Amino acid sequence: MDFGIQLPGMVPSEKPIKYLTNFIKECDQMGFRYVSYVDHFRPGGPLLDPLTLSAIVAGASERMRIVPAISIIVMRTLIPMAKHFATMDYMTEGRMVAGIGPGSQDREYQIVGLDHEERWPRFDEMARGLRALLTPGAPPFKGKFYSTEGVTFEPFGTPNHQVPIWIGSWGSEAGLRRVARLADGWLGSALDSTPERFGEAKKRLEPMLLQYGKDPAAFPNAVCTMALFLSDNPAEFEGMGRPPERATREGEPPRQRVMVGTFAECEDKLHRWDANGAQALFFRPVKDDLEQAYGFMNKVASKLKQPVGA
């Protein structure tokens, strides 16, 4: 299993670039394979632009793949996002993954002047248009909302490499079918999944992939936006990792789905995620970013291949 670390939405105002690049360099050295970021326009609180942050950290890592989880491409429009993904892939020599989704917040669609009810048809077209733009020699795409006809687009990314498209889905039938039809990988969400529910969704996805001529064994996945806070003092993490209201399930402890708890609890969770087919987990430290990253890699991830309780 691989692990990713999420870019913080805010960084200290004093030497912010140094703070951010040091954070990524340290995580790269620790063995994190991915750096991810969430994408929002939401008003009312401090939030830095994630595309700008991802460009800043691209050169700070040497091995980590960059995966937005997810990028709300419908609100950012087709051509600018395709150019962002291609440029990032070119500059990182093939380490960019186009992680995309429609976004779920009505208010954000209002802010950019789009109808929230059109998000799914727009997203499906945009995913196909993105594929056309990022694939050398691909025929143009023309739909109701978007068209790539007559668009000259170079570079496509790193030479002899196609930017993979991973699509976010909480695990609904429609979402999984969309992943099978349009994507090169699946981004699951820790906001509405336990290891066991993820495993069930993965099993449902496999025959859909076969239907579209894709090998389930070679199809990558990751579980993203997973809160991270480890402590052997329970008082420190009470109330952390609570999911949004729409993800709350009766009788299910909020921390069931995230990496918040004691080291022993999180070791057990990690084994469960691994047993249910999660190939990568993307973590969002709740606080003490580097300290939590070190603690997880040294005291939890290092025991993954050992039996629980060994």
C-alpha cells in the first residue's frame, strides 16, 4: 500500500513558500508516494488556491505524484484545466495525475455562474474533452456544452506519456459506472466509506471495468481526504475526524472511517483498508502536520506487513 499527504489549505504567513516546500521535501523523504489537494471556492474562511500551491511544490519533491483529490473541473472550465494538467505533467516529468470530480456544493456553482443541476452532464462531457486534449492524435470531442474541435493543444504533457485521469466517486452505482467508463483510476472518499464499504464498492466496480475492456487487477485506486491524527492520549482527539452531516450513518462511530485514534487503533484500521483492496490512502493531518506524518509512517505504516498485535 502507498500513502499520500494532502497540501494544507493555509500555511503560516511568514516565509510561506519555505514552509510548504519543506513540508513536501520531508514527506517525500519519509516515503509518501503522492501529494494531493482539495479544490474549493467556498467563501467565509481562509483558503489558498490549490492549483497555485501544487505548482509551488512540484519542484520540491523528486518522486511524489501530484493528484488533486479532486479538482472541480466543471467550475474551472475545460481548456484552462487541460493546460494546467499538461503543464504540470511536463514540468514534473510525468508525475501528474488528473484527479477530477464535479464538486457537490451548490454555493460554489452559484459563485461561478453555473447551474448546479447541470453538473453531471457537464462533467461527463468535460472528462471526454479532457481525454481528447491530453491524448496525442485523439479525435476532437464535440458535445452540448464543450468542444475541442479546432483546438491546437501542445505540449500534451511529458513526451511518450499520457496524463492519467482518475475520477472521484463515493461509491454509488452511477458513480462507479462513470469511473469504469471514463477513468484510468478511482478516487474513493474517506468521508463516506469504511474499509468494508470500500471493499464492497471495489467488488461492484470490477465487472463494470471488464464491460469497458479494462483490467480490474491493473486499475488503480486511492482513498482520499482522510483525516490523520494519532495519539495515545484519547483526550487529544475527541471530536476530530467528524464527517459532514450527509456522511453520518446511525450507529457508526465518526472515527470509523478516518485515521484518527491511538496508534494501535490506527494500525488495525490500516490492516482493514489493506485487506479490502485500498491501494493508497491520502491523509489530511488535522494539526501538527510533520509530526503526524512522521508518527504515521514510523509507528503505523511500518507495521503494515506484520500481523495485527505482533
